[in-house]
Amino acid sequence: MTKSWFTALAILPLAFALSVSAQAQSFGADRHVAAGVKCEACHGPDKANPQEPTIETCTGCHNVKQLVEKTKDLKPTNPHFSPHYQDTLDCINCHVMHGETENFCNQCHQFDFKVP
């Protein structure tokens, strides 16, 4: 009995830490679900073979021209309009919906973009 209590007390802080960490991690997909967007809207109707979203998927709801305008004054450059891709870079290169976001530009550049 004492051993099981000791084990439970030893595991409790770890379980709490993992729970808090999971709650703190909110991915883009979580925000979409909270807004009422169904998985099928981005991944298609076949749940056994979900499709990876493309820029066309994202711009079905998000107006890319408005986004370019909204971020035009970010420095050192607008992350939504580049000399390489203009405004056609697939959104999921930075906005990873089921994981941590990534600053795609930093593969070659040193831009300090905060990617939501």
C-alpha cells in the first residue's frame, strides 16, 4: 500500500506538468475548431485520406489581398508578399495548423517574424 501511494505521489507532478503543457499549446487547428470550422473544410470529405491544405484551401476563407495589406508595414519585409513567391506561397509553410508554426523565410534569411 505504501509503495503504491509513493508511486502515485511521484507520478502526480509529471502528469500535472504534461497536462499544463498540453493546455498551453494551442495550434492553429484548435483556433479553427473553436471558430466552428470542421476538419473537412480544410482536409476534404474523406477522413481516411485527408488532403493537405493548399493556398487555394486557405484563401477560400482568408482573403490574401487583405492579409498582404494588413502586414505591409512589417519589417524588414512583408511576410505575405515576397520577391520570390509574391503572394502565392502556401500558407502551411509557416502556419502549421497541427504543430508549431515556422518562420519559413529563415531557411535563407534572418527575419524575426512572429508566426501565429
